[in-house]
Amino acid sequence: MSNDLQDVVTVYAEATPNPESMKFVANKMLLPNDSADFRQADQTDRSALAKALFEMPFVRGVFIMNNFVSITKNNDYEWFDLIPDLRNFFTEWIQDGKEIVAPKKELNPEEETAIERKIKQLLEDHVRPAVEMDGGAIDFKSFKDGIVTVEMKGSCSGCPSSTMTLKAGIENLLKRMVPEVVSVEAEAG
């Protein structure tokens, strides 16, 4: 290991509003400007890291974005027992330069309306930062007949307070800023 401080990897655990999820934050970018949500072990072909985490008996979900990984655990385990080992696991994985997530194949962007662009921008500017702080992400899926469909990922997926966040926060913001919006619905991730 180098003595250069820039090469030292640090990882700390941060609680999320979802008691079953913990956010592990690194001092290095893991997946800049993108996210990857793995809800099942058989969906991990893009990520050696997620595949390795699902081999641990307590892991129920893995979400990777920017400089953090959110882990959703089974109810049978306590975070107190898991955090030290997970911090060491992430530190070693990153320090060894192992692959986090393989790049996605680019899709051609579809035509989008001015309303969709405005909704996406509002989500990006006002919602995404708060959701990321809680170890999750929100992705715009569609806008049809006044209904905005989003996907909640990471700690937000299955979180008891995400429905409240969706309706009281996100829906109110979008209805206020985009009169065409009637409601906001979450797509099952």
C-alpha cells in the first residue's frame, strides 16, 4: 500500500431512513453519474461487487451510486454486528481496484416532450440530492395522462417512509411546478 494519502481508501457507514438499509460511503467515486440497483443475486452479471455481496447470507439488496453502496439486509441480522466487516470488505475491494460495475450498453434516447424534460430537471435538481443523502435514488420512468411514474431504488425501495416522501414531497413539488401533473406513482423496482 502506498504512503500517499490520495491512495488511502476510507469507508464509513451511515444510517438511512430505512432501518433495513445502511449506506457505506467511500472517499472514492465508485459509479459516477450513474446507479445500479440489484434486488436479487441472479441479477448481478454487471457487478462483481454486487455478486460478492449477495454471497453473504444477510444481503437482500445492493444499490451502488456515485461514492456509496447501500446494503439492504435480512431482518435476522443486526447492523451493529455487520458494519465493521462490511467496512473492511469495501475498503479492501476498492483498494485492490476490483471492478465495481461494468458499463451499461448505451440506448438511443427516445424523443421526449418539454414537460418530460421539465419533470426530469426538477427531479434532478430538487429530489435526487435528498434521496441520495438517504442512500437511494429516484429515476424518471414515464409521463402519461398526467401521471408521472418513477422508480425508487436503493434504501428507498421498500422503505416505510418512501410512500410519504413520494406523495407529500415529490408529488406536491411536481404538481406545483408542472400543472399537467395529476399524480406521481412508484413503479415496483
